[in-house]
Amino acid sequence: MFKRIIIALLLLVLFLKVTNLQAQAKTAPVKKSPTPKAAASKTSSEAGKIDSTKAKDYYLELKATVRQSKGQEKETESLPLDSVLITIFGNDVPMSKTWTNKKGKCNLKLPLDKNIRIQIFKIGFVTKSIAVNTKVPAANKDVFSFSCDVDIFEEIAGLDVTILNSPIAKITYSPSLETFQYDVSYTNKVNVELKKMYKKYYALQEAQKDTTVNAKKTPPKKK
């Protein structure tokens, strides 16, 4: 009789342990493996970051040459001008600066999707500027290149250079040509006023030369 009681108690303890293990198995959290959709989402996110990094490499390389205009035959007498300060402005705030080399050349790396003003400055010379709109449709973004020449001349007394307060040229992206071009309508409009200014400049330049020659020819008065 005593043995039967002992066996019954052992069976009861074993039954309780099994029941407890089953309860723990039901309540334990199940670790889910990542679904294909979640993995695909992560891959897509990483790809987006890569594309964003590549986008930073898109820019416009502006190859500029600055020359000194010395007379009416400026096409043959323009000489490369070194040590010209080139300042890049974004929203009238200086972004970067550089100088032309001995050949009057400099390369500017302009970010896309910006309104930029490029100022050309040298002590003793008139200051000019160029406006560049680097906005490009998202589907057409790339690395672009554009060359431009700028002539500046020495300051001369009596010359009205108000026209130079505005950009002498504008450069924009052409969707039809898929490259950068001068704004022809703006250039034609400004050129009308620039020609008037140059005409006065050459007249003052000649008058200044005549005054210098006459001063040399006039003998000094005897005391």
C-alpha cells in the first residue's frame, strides 16, 4: 500500500513538471526571420543612399579665360590677364575664390540647381560679372562643361560704367540641346548698351593719348 502511494506521488510530480514546460513553451516569444519584403525594403533604402551620393558628383565645369582689352581692334589686341580675382557668389554670398593663371585661364566647379554670380575683379580695371543658372532637370543631371571668354579694360576717368552693375551675360541650361548655352535674348539686349560704353571708352582713350602727345610736344616755359 505504501509503495503505491509513493508511485502515485512521483507520477503527480512528473505530470506537474510536464504541464509547466508546456506552458512556458506557449508563452515564450518566437523570433521571426526577416521577410523578403523587409529585406527588399532595406536594399532599396541602401540603393537610395548610393544614388544620393552619386548626385553630389554632378556639376558644371566653367572654363573661363580673362583678357585685357587695349584698343578698338580688341579682337587682335586682347591679351591674357593673370592674377584676376574670380569670386563665385550664391545668393550674393561669396562661396569660393580663385585667380587666373599666366594664360588668363581658370576652371570653376559650379554645383547644380543654383543661381550663381561670377565676379571678375582686378585692381585698376573695370569689374564685370556673369550670371549662371545651373538648374537642370533631375533626369538630365550629369557633369557639364562650358567655356567663356571675358574682356576687361583699364579704368578711365569720365566713363560711365553703370551698365556693368548688371551681368554682361547669362548662362543657362538648354533642355532641347541638353547642355549649357548663353541666354541669347539677354546677351543681345546687353550688347546694345555695352557697344555704347565701349564707343565712349575708345573716344576717351584716344583723347587721353592726344593730351599726352601734346604735353610732350609743348616745350617748357622759360623762367
